[in-house]
Amino acid sequence: MRRDGTHSTVQTAADGLRNPTSVALHGDTVYVLSAAYTTGQDPNLVLAHLND
């Protein structure tokens, strides 16, 4: 999400994202906890790197 309110989709289910529950940012790395509550398959931590 940018200051002007626009945003970009960085990851989807194709990247392993299932029912994200929390997000943490460290530098240009985004950590997304993907809990898989409704699917019950493959809970994981998904990483994304941001560009300006």
C-alpha cells in the first residue's frame, strides 16, 4: 500500500498464501503468517520483498 492509497498484490494462493493472519515488516522484507485455518493444509511463513 502506498501513501496515496494505491496498492499492489504481492502474493496469492499460487505462492502458498492461505488465510493470512499477521504481517511483519523488516527493511524491504514482508513476513506473512499463513495459518491455513479453513484449508487445513500447509500452514507456513510466506516472504515477499518490496521494491520502491
